[in-house]
Amino acid sequence: MSTTMELLTLAADGIPGATPTKIPGLDGPVTKIFGYGLWLLILAGAGGTGFGVYKLAVSDKSRSGGGSEPFKWMGGGVATILLSGSLIAILNGISTGG
């Protein structure tokens, strides 16, 4: 378990403001893994959105080019960002009693 925590801490050091808030009843490593995991999901969503923008920029613009794939990447990335961002807001509201 300590190796997982070290990897998550190292990965989350590059994220500004990525300090998980303690959730009542979930103290210890569960809170840290869950909190850092949500921040890493936001980074993955941003990467997916960026990859979709890249694929859109270099895709074949002809009628037979299969132009929906970049939008799938962008939509999945934005959905991931919205989902994990709302979960972070909900958990912070629960942990602060708001």
C-alpha cells in the first residue's frame, strides 16, 4: 500500500491545489487514494480532450474521412472532467459540513 501512496503523491505533486480533504469516516489511505485519483482523472480528461483537438486538426476532412472520432475523444475528455470535478465539489462540501 505504501508504494501506491508514494506513486500517487509523486504524480499529484505536479497538480496545483491537489490536496485531498479528509472525509468523515474515511480517514487514512482511502481518502488520499480517492482524492488524488479524482485529480488524476481530471488530468486524464484534459489529455483526452487535447488528443481529440489534435486528431481534429490533423484528420482527413473529406466526406469519407470518419470525422466523428475526434469528437468522441473530446466528448469523453470533457465528460471525465465534469464528472470528477463535480465529485470533488461534492466531497469537499461533505467534508466541510456545507
